[in-house]
Amino acid sequence: MNNPQPTNLPLDGYSVLDFTVARAGPSAVRLLSDWGANVIRIEAPPKHDPGSVTGRRRAPDEQNLHRNKVSLCLNLKSDQGRLVLRRLILKTDIVVENFRASVKERLGLTYEQLKAVKPDIILASISGFGQTGPYSARPGVDQIMQGMSGLMSVTGQPGGPPTRVGIAISDTTSGLFLGQGILLALLHRAKTGQGQWVHTSLLEAMLNKLDFQAARYTVNGEVAEKAGNFHPTLAPMGTFDASNGFINIAASTDRMWANFCQALGAESLKNNPDYANRASRFRNRHQLNAEINALTATFLMDELVTRLNDVGVPCGPINTIGEAFEDPQTKYLRMTRPAHHRELGELPLLRSPINLSASPHPERFHHAAPDPGEQTDQVLTELGYGNDEIQQMRNGGIVA
């Protein structure tokens, strides 16, 4: 089957069928395509396609989600379309989907149905609430999960309303977890020759990401509350005023606290018995934060960043997204790589954050996100269909 990717990447040789929509599923598949897997994105022919919630394919979001993939427009509601799908499955290692259970069954994409065609297949599924349970049939999106998982209850200012995290955190997190699960399934298959069904959900991902706040409840029954821009269990750690903006400072250990006071000439803070140790600093954190804020407001941001980092106290500015990408460290890390689009030109897209010494990041993405059906003829030819057959399927609305 077509493999457009470089051959020195870890997932070279693995083939993936991508049936996902929205953001969570495509985020999982992007992990695979970035590291060399041959991903064929199965999309409905245009008249059957209800549209993508992530916007037009040539917009930045979809270009970033679907780079390095190829696209086949296939009508899976037709008998002939399902025959094409069967040929594809026989050449595929991994199927990724986020359909409802009834749709999976109708399309022949349950694990048992796929296993009957190709015994070592790996099916990877993502959903809002899980594959079973009282909410399994509900639609689930990021905003709903941020609320139901408890995340919004600990986000925002104390006494204020629940607040949404500013990114699609449940989508991207569950996508990363599903990607990790697929890699685990590949390791298991390499040992045993057996495929399996891998699945996760937005709700599971967000409950897991609550991490220490979740453990405080499951172990001690303690329900965490909003802490605003300050750490919920350590002090001082949070956002403070500078004379020309805002700054984040973390000086929660005894060593960091002593260095903080010395670097900013704050002997009165260092000698105050209310702040003598970690426990007392946290107990008196509201008073402490107010005193620190009065002090830091007399310094410029750059001066605080330099003075505090030089003595081992983490400190950084509150950047806009533009400032973050123009930051010298971001530029040094080269967090973007170009992808060429025949209409849009060179597109700087976000690279994977994973760094492998044996497989450095390619200098550029192999190709930009395809238009729907851009590689339909190519994929069908590699499946053994002749030109006349392909044209006949196009005329019949089976492919596009």
C-alpha cells in the first residue's frame, strides 16, 4: 500500500485507516502519521459529508490536524463501498474511529467484525463517555467534559464562576492517550501476534488528568476548590504584578524562598516568623501573596525573570500565544516544520513534541493535509482496481 512517509521513522511500514472526525480522534492519528505510519483518511463523498466541526480543510486547524495523511472519499453506505473497505482492511494494521456503537455495527467496524476479516487487526476507538455504561450513547464534546469531570470547578478565581480551560484539553488529551494505547497494542502484537481493541474517552482522560486533586478526593475524600492563579497546595507559587505586566513565580521550597528574598532584597519577608517554613507560608499564603505582590510590582518583568532564574527560582512572563512562539527558546526548539500545499504554499505547522535521538524530526512534513478525496485514484489503484472500475465507481457515487 502507498507509503508516502520517510522510511527512517519508527512507524514506517504500519498502515492506518482513519475514520475519525472532530479533534480527539484526529489528534491520536496525527501522532501515528507524524512518526511514519501510512494513514488513509476515509471520508464521505462530498454530497454525503455533513462537514467538519474543525472548519474547512484548507484552514489552519485542519491543515495542522491532517498533515501527512492521504484521503479516500468512499461511500460506506453502499455494498460496493463496503467491498472496497474490506480490501483496505486486509492491508491495514490499525483502524481508528469515533462512531456510535450502532454505526460501527452497521459499517462492519466493531472489533469482532474486523477481527473476522483480519485476525491481528488493532481497533482504536474514542468516545465522549466510554464504550459502555449509562452515558455511553450520549454525545460528548470538550466543553461538556470539562464541566462533568470537575475540571471547571477548580478553574477560575476563588468565589467566581466555573471557568473553561482555554484550550480543547479533553479532546487533545484523550487523543494522546489513545495514541499511546495504540503503541502499547502494537508492542503486544509484536510479542504475541494478537490484535486487540484499544479505547478511551474524553471523560476518562479528564478524570485521569485531575491527577493530585483527584487523588486527594479518592484517598482522603477532600474536594479541591478553585485556587485562581495560585498553586492549590504550595506557596508562594502563582501570578504576581510587575511594573509593566504580570509574572509567574515559584518559590515554594525553603531554598527557593531564601534565594527569592535575597535576590529581591526582601529581608523583612525572610525574617518574618509567619513565613519560616513551607507549612507556615502556605497557612499564611493570602497575606504572603499580597506582600510579595507589593514587592514585585516595583520591578520590571525582565528584571524579575533575570534575578530570580539566576538564583534558581523559576520565574517567567505571561506571554500571549504570539509572544510564546517568538520567544528565543521556542525558536531554538523549532516547534514548527513546513508543509507544502499546492494552493496555500508553505505552511508552518506544529511538530510533535516528542524527541527521539534515533529518529530526528524530518526537516519538513511530507505533505500538507489533503483535500477530501485527493488520493482516491491512487489508493484504489494500489488496491488493484483498474481505471475503468474506478471511473465506474465515481460515476455511481461510490467514491469521489
